[in-house]
Amino acid sequence: MPKKKTKKMVSKRVKKTATGKLMYRRPGSGHLLSSKTRKQKRNMRGGKIIHASDHKRIAEMI
């Protein structure tokens, strides 16, 4: 059986951590930041771990 192809859209947006979890960058933090509140911008900092229910499906795409 042939190998599965990598979904390039997912591989560019999701990174695997050292412990095997999947992380992604929160959307909305790229531009138009002057209209967003401090709280919104603060909450967009750092990465976010993909939920366990989606982990298997997204891991297959990478």
C-alpha cells in the first residue's frame, strides 16, 4: 500500500511539539490590530494545542 501524501496546508500551519502534541498559531493576530482590544491581542499570543478529539485526524494529514 502506498504512503499517504502530506497535506501541505496542514503542514504549514501545524507543528509537532517534543512531547508529540500538535500546536497551531491563533488566527487574527496578523493585521488590523488597532481595532482589537488589549484582551483580544493578549489572548492571541503564543500557540494553542489542538484538542484531543481532532488530534488523530490532523496527525494523519501531516
